[in-house]
Amino acid sequence: MTLLDIFPSLHASAVPRLDPAVWPADTHYDGDGRITLGGVALHDVADQYGTPVRVIDETEVRERCRAYRKHFPDTEIVYAGTALMLRTVARWVAEEGLAVQVGSTGELEVALAAGIDPRRIVLQGNGAPFDELRAAVGAGVGRIVVSTLTEITLLASLATRPQQVLLRVAPGIEVPGSSRFGFPLGSDSCAAAVARIIAQPKLILTGLHCHLGAQIHDPDLYGEAIRRMIGEMAWIQAEHGTLLTHLDIGGGHAVALRGGDAELNLRELADILDDALDAGCARHHFPRPVLAMEPGRAIVARAGVTLHRVLAVTEVAGGRCVIVDGDTDGRDDVSALVVNRHPAGPQLTASVASRHGAAGRLIAAEVRIPADLRAGEVLAVPCTGAYHPCAAGYRTAGRPPVVAVAHGRTEQLLRRETTADLLMRELAR
């Protein structure tokens, strides 16, 4: 018996969908009461690929890219690949017109393997080492962001042709989880970095870069950063006669992890950025620069759902606890739902913990689960598309596979890490 049998007035399009604030837009219950994504029942994904498994909705990734292109038609959108750097994902975002930011030699190699035009790649790390800078210069990446004097010296020794450089600065805007990297605007160290880059014949100081922090939902912070950075760009022009043409405001766009969480409104952000550019340029008599931003989590987080199989439901000191076979990243401010049936009966509040988790580390806290939840059923944790696949396995547990879903089909993007994989790194007997 299906939901349509129980409620004949429902037709397929009327079957209830899940909260779009945290679930991919296409997630809904099918006629059998199962949660489906991309036309695929998540319970079937768990059965086919085992658990834990991370599922990425291709359509959601593409739609998020298109949303940024729509709201910021004159802005260069650079996907921050550190959020999720897989060849297929890099190809998706490139096909949607985004450039790609990488933060390591490994991410650079993945982007190149995906066929990304090197000129559309931005290298941005914190104190990039010699080998990483050499790889970037050798590949011909479009821009390299520097945040230390050492990087400038290394780049100058490596560049054999003109290399565009962005100087990472700290605009002095305090936000929770704010970045500690970048030369403080107006400081002697910032002035010294500018002078050192301009003095190098193979380095072209193209613009300024900043990264305010993570999970920022107040768009006014970005507007203030733009106004301050344009002031610095005007000073550089007056002091050195060098016109900077690019202004990169980084990423950190807030994504809701649970229903009701604040997130960054793209329409409001677009209006504020436009006003800030007009005001800053008018005040300092500075030509309007090319604006760039680097969303990462905001592109892929909501596209990801992680599936865990229930191992036990037990009582603990804090109440009811569901133990699952997945791992945790220590973030317990997410939700979870059972995927194999619609929870129409009594529910209770419980925490969800990994069998591998350290004491006190939860996958999810205070989630509503069916009162009769039992071992063998599958839970889905939404908004897990960002960062998770790169997390190191805890207790020598292999990392889970990543499976893409779209149009009723699945494709494994990353296989499960096995014990043999882990042992291959062991050299001593």
C-alpha cells in the first residue's frame, strides 16, 4: 500500500516535498513513502553502494551555479573547490560558466584532470609552498593569490612569463569565524607587499582579494569590505601609478543547516554590492573594477545528502540515541530523516551518533525520529555536500563513496576507501 492508496486525492506531484531550505529542491517522498532525490530512491542508493554514502544531486549543483550567474551577471563567479573538489563536480561548475579556485596541488591536479582551462583557475592558499607555486606557474593558472611576503619572493623566482597576482588583504571587518590571513589594509606590511609585487617585472598586480570568514548571512559586511578595498586600490594607483582592475571578495556565504537558519540572500547581496561599488568608486574617483566572488559551500552543501544505516537505538544519559555506521565531522547542528518510509506515526527526540565518534561528538542532535525506528533502517542527513569527503577517516575507517544522482540514474564519483587502500601507505614492517 502506498501514500496514494491511503490518500487517493493525492497525485504524484502533490506528494509532500521536504524543506527546500536544507534539502535539494528535487527531494520528495514518492508514492511508496520513500525519500527520492534526482529521481532515485535514497534507500536504493544505500542498498546498491552500502553505507555510509554521500549522495550529490547534479541538478542542485547546476541550479545553484545558475542562481549565482543570474543574480550577478557582471561578476566573475569562482567556485571554491575546497568545498568539494572532484573531477565531475569541477566539470559541472565549469559547464555552468564558473571559474574554479584551488587551494592545493592536489586540487589543482583534479581541476586540470577535469579539463578546466588553466586560465580559469585561481590558486588561493595561505602561505603556499614552493612546490605548489611551481605547479601553478607551470600549469599556467590565471591568477595566484598571495598572502605573505615569502610567496611573493618565491613567485618572482618561478615566473618565466607575466603572472597575474591578487594580494590578499584583511579589511578589518570582524565577523564570527573571521579569517586570520591577509595583509591588514593600510598597514606598513600591506604597503611593503604592494611595492614588492610591483617591483617584480614578471608579476602583475591585478587586484585585491579578501575572505571575511564563513557562514556570513549579513550582506552589508561584503558591501563594507568593497568600500574599504576600493579605498586601498585608489591609494595604490596614487602611490605607484598602478591601476588595479579586479576586486575579489571571497566566499563564506551562509547556508542553512536546519530549517529556520539564517542564510545569505543573493538578491539582497547583489543590490548591496552594486551600491557599494558605486559609492566606493565615486568617493575615490576610481574606475569600477571587475568584481569576483568565490562561493563553495553555497554551491554544493545543499546538493549533498549523507546516508547512514541504523545499527542500534538505545538509551543514554542524555536520552534516546541512534547509533549509525557513518562518521561525524563534529557538527551536530544538522537534521536527519528516515528514508525508507514516511514517518506518519508517533515520534520522539533523539541524538544521532557514529559508532566511530569520539565521546560527546554527534552527527545530529535533537532530531525527530519515528518512535519505532529500528536497526537496519537508513537515515539521511541533509546539507552535507561540502567538505565532508575530504575528512580523514577516524579510527582507521575508510572514507565513504560519493555517488551522483540525476534524472533517475546514479554514478559513483568516488569509490569507498578500503582497508587495502589504508595499508598501501604503510611502509615499515
